[in-house]
Amino acid sequence: MGQAMAGHLARAGHPLTVWNRTPGRAADLVALGVTEAANPAALAAASEVIVCCVSDTPDVDAVLFGSAGVAKGVHPGALVIDCSTIAPAATRDFGSRLADQGVAFVDAPVSGGSEGAQKATLSIFVGGEAAAVARARPILERLGKTITHVGPIGSGQAVKAVNQVILAGAYLGVAEGIVLAMKAGLDVEQVVAALSGGAAQSWVLANRSGRMLANDYPLGFKVALHLKDLRIALGMANELGAELAVSRACAEIEVALLADGHGEDDISAVARAVRARAGLPA
């Protein structure tokens, strides 16, 4: 996702310095005239705004505060925008540590998957002080379609957790509906078209029901990443005293999918479990 997002900024005329944890992954960006840094510290030293998009909380920690991390090279007055999806508490800690260096921070997790990153149609949930968010907005507007400032640092991550909880229910609900239609001998494509005019209509129904019917799940948003996000949400729920039964059920399915080697599948692969329980090929 980060590569696609950086490409939008480069094509919009922003002078960019980039770094990727996997050597060679920045080749397409370098072909656009982008400079590749040796490490995050060197990138930060050359930048007024640093955008981070990696997989998990420990990854953000390493990029920001590792031995050659952003904090080693960043200038006072710089802005860090974190588009990763990580724990809200860690986000607040990272913001505090950067503030001690005179660096502003916003958390800006995104929703829309690899498709949204490629098309610059992401929804972005932003947490941070108003002045920092105002600085970040022109950059975020190159990456997404809907940018919403939802509160102080960490709030963006909390909203992303809510997003992932709702998605868990949406994917499981559509999967169960598709399987029920199949078992009933209905024309599933006709069913989807009919439902699309009523209250059951959703992005998941419109864009992922076909994958569930075909039992084919090319990458959109990885099962492994959604499970990571659900674990963040379930941790929040535990702290706050909320019971998320559907999310727990979805997480259990995704744990089994990972064990069976389906962690790289699109999240719509939760339908594999629903199909199997109904005696259909999974």
C-alpha cells in the first residue's frame, strides 16, 4: 500500500525521499525520480514531513525509534504521519516521545485496502492536534477520498478498530447469506442483484459476494492483517468492558485460516469456514 501511496505523491509533484524495509521494493518509485534513503534516519533528515505505513505496532516502533529510526534524524518542527494500523495506546506513546523532540505527530490509519491505495480512494481516520492535522491534510488528500479528523492522537486508531469490527460482521453476514442461497438452490447472482436494492446492500455484498460464490479470494486485504486488527479491537474491548461476540467468532475463523495457509487471501476467505460448515467445497 505504501508504494502506491508514495506514487500518488510523486506524481502530484511532491519531492520525495523513500525507504522500504525490503531492499529493491522502491525501484518503481525511483523510476519516477524519487530519492531512496539508506534508512529511516536518513529519510527523516531530508524531510519536513514523514509518512509511515507498515504492518504492526512493533514495526512502527522500529521505524520511528530503532537504531537508525526516524527519531535519530528528524528535525524539530517536522511532522510524522502514521498511516499504519496499530494499538491506540502505543500511538499515544509514540506521539509523546516525538513531541519531546519538538516533532508533531498524527495517526492516520486508512481503510480501503490495496484497491483504495492504488486508486487514491482510501478513507482516512485522523487523530492529532488541529494544527498538525491541518499540515497533514494536503498530503492525505492525495491519498484518500474521505479524510476525517476524529480527535486527539490515538483517536484515528480507535476509529480504525471500530471499522474492522464492523467489517468482521459484514463479511461473515454476506458469507452466510451467500452460502444459504447456494444451499437453497437459488441463482446467487440474481439474489445479490435483488438484495442490492434493499437494506442488505453493502460494499461487501457488491464487491466480495462473487469471490465467495466462486470460492476464490485474490488479494484485496489480507486475512492476516485483518486478524491483527481484530486483536487490537478485542484488546480495546477487554480494557473497556465491551463484549464483541461477532468479532471473536471472526477472529477464531481467521486463526484457523492462517493455520491452513490462507493468511495471504483476501478477508472474504472467511467464507471458506462458512462453506465448510455447510458441506460445500472450501
